[in-house]
Amino acid sequence: MDESKRRLKALFILIAIGVLNMIVFSYLKNEAPIVRAKVHLWRRDGNVDFGLNGKAERDGIAAPDDLARCDDATTSGRPQGTKNIRRTEKEGVSSDEKDKKKQEAEPSPPTKTDKQITPNKKQPPLDATEKPPKNTTKVYVTGNVYGFRRTGNRLFVFAAIMAVAWRYSMTPVLSPDFDLQKYFNIDIELDERGHDYFAKWTSVKGCDNLNLEEERLSNKNISLNGYFQTWTCFRDYEKELRKVLAFNEGVIDMAREEFKRIVPNVTFGSDPVKAKVAGGTLVTLHVRRGDMISERNLEQGYTFPGRSFFENSIQFFADADPNLHVVVCCVDIEWCRSNLTDLPATFYFSESKNAIVDLAIMSMGEHAIMTTGTFGWWGAWLANGETVYYSNWPRHGSRLERGRIREEFFMPHWVGMT
């Protein structure tokens, strides 16, 4: 009898537990938020972690505000250790009301093209295939001004970037390691993702392909890929470019000090800053030696002028003013001392050992003489006077010549000599 009572009691307990489970299950089914969400990869400051996002059956979960989804890297299911889950719905406040209050309190996150890009601040990676909104006011242009490229090459690419920006009302953007902005009056947006932009945006190669009206109308961000070593890329914007490529006061002060050290009684004019010698004409001469005379470069078609070029170019300016003063900039200044001082001019030799200071010195001359190379080219262009250049560059019939149009490299009003 006692055994029968125990069995009956156990049966009632099991039935009670079953009824209780049904009640709890029914409550959860009708009242509690049950969420099913896709799992996406997120990046926080370049590191990968997991978060939840996607269409939920109830508005109970939202992605963290400080993350941005990488749309090309998604998976499904919920991994072990998933974090960054946050409820936005609180008791007595609906999700719609919550979202509305949040939008009123905080501005919406900027889109890829209308956000303010600031230097030295990590930002989520850009999806290069995503187009900016059709109503955007910003379309970006960038280019390769980094890596092994030296000052002259970077200035050509920068000039092309600015010309495209001015012509098509685009916004230039570069990485903070574009160091030339430290020396000139360059004021453009800097973004740590500049290298990524260059690699991912619509690539444009060559000055002949800079008719980008279609790209501007379709809001495509542009990446200039090449050297763009021609004045034709920016011929319509020379005035604007000269304002941007004006040296800042720190560089000008260093150039003035070097002038004062090597040129007695030098004076300076302003707007633009020019060095002057009383009763005479001051010309700067850039002699490119170094890598230009290496056996490998000579085989490719690079050249170095002979004695006749220096005689003819110096005589060209001495004929106009016998009281000629020449400031020489070169990495091999001892070669210049040994080979130039017997020519009909008074010579001075910069020993700044600073490429930017030498470039500023060349820009402060009344006129310019250049042998070869893009660095001397920009020194002459910045001087904006009369220029004599070595015309046997590249060597006729060489591989280097086949990839270059000489008339589009040297300014048309410059004087070529050998």
C-alpha cells in the first residue's frame, strides 16, 4: 500500500513539472524577445572581432556604434565567445521611440564621401566598390605620392591630383605620410587610409586619360596611377598651383640663411620671395649627378651634359648681363667646384645638404639652368623666370625616350641647349 502511494505521488510531481514547463514555454513564446541574427565580421581599429547584426524578429539587438561592418566578409551562426551584444529596447519604451530619440540626440553617421576626414584618427576600412550617394557634394581623388618616389616625381603626381580636383570639383585626399605638405602651403585632407584608397579606387593612368567628366557625374572616386611627368596635366591651373606650392616661412627662412652665408650683400624681394644681387643677375644652376650617372641609368637612356652645355648656358645669361651670379645646387658639390668656376660668372655653392632647402633656393633665383631630372625641373618651374635645360635627355633612340614625349616634359618657352 505504501509503495502504491509513493508511485502515485511521483506521478503527480511529474505531471506538475510538465504543466509548469508548458506555462513557462507559453510565456516565453508570447512575451520574451527571441532573436535570430546573422553574424558579421567587424573590424575595430584594424582588428577583427565578432558582433551581431541583421534583421531580428524583435528589435532587441543593435550593432555597436563604434564598429563598421565589412560587407565582403560575412558568415552565419553564432560563434563561441560572441560579444558586443546590446539591448536597445527597455521596459516601457518602444524600439521606434528609442531610435527616434537617439537620432534627435546624435547626428547620423556620415557616409563614405560626405564625412570629414581627419588625420591621425583610425577609421573603418572603406568598401572601394561602394558608390557615394547620388546627392553627395564630395567625390575624392588621390594618387601615388609615396614609397620610393622622390621629391620631383611626387610633385608631378601631386600637381595632376590638384588639377583634376580643380577641374572636376573633386576633393583631394592623401595619407599623412605625404611629407611635402610640411614644406609648402598645401592644405588638403589627410587620411591614414590613403594607401588603401590608391589601391582600391577607380584607377586612371596617363595625362591623356584625365577627361573624367563621366566619373564625376557617376560619383566615382579616382586614383591617379603613374608619373604624370608633363606640364600638360596642369597647364590650365598654373596660377592656382603656384599658390599651393609656395614654400612656408620655415623653409624660406632656411633658404635665406643659406643665401646670406654664401652670397655677400644678398637682398630679398617679396611676393614672390626672390634673392637679388645689387647691379647683377642671379641665376640658380641645378646639376644632377648621383644616380643619373650610374652605369645602369646611362644604359637606359639617362644622360649627363658635357662641358659645352655649361659653357653655352652660362654664356646665354652672361650675354644679357655680364655681372652674372650663379648659385649651384648639387649633391656632388666638389665636382661643381672643380669644373665650373672658370666660366664667365661669379659662382656660389649651396652646402645646405637639404633637398627642400635647395629647392627653395632654386625657386628664389631670377632665372634657372637645369641639367636633367624632375628635381631640377621643379626648381626651374618654381623660379618662374627664363630657363635653360639640357636638351639631349633622354638619349635619342633609348628605351627611356620611347616612353616620353620631350615636348610635353619641358615647358614650351624654355630654351634647350647641348
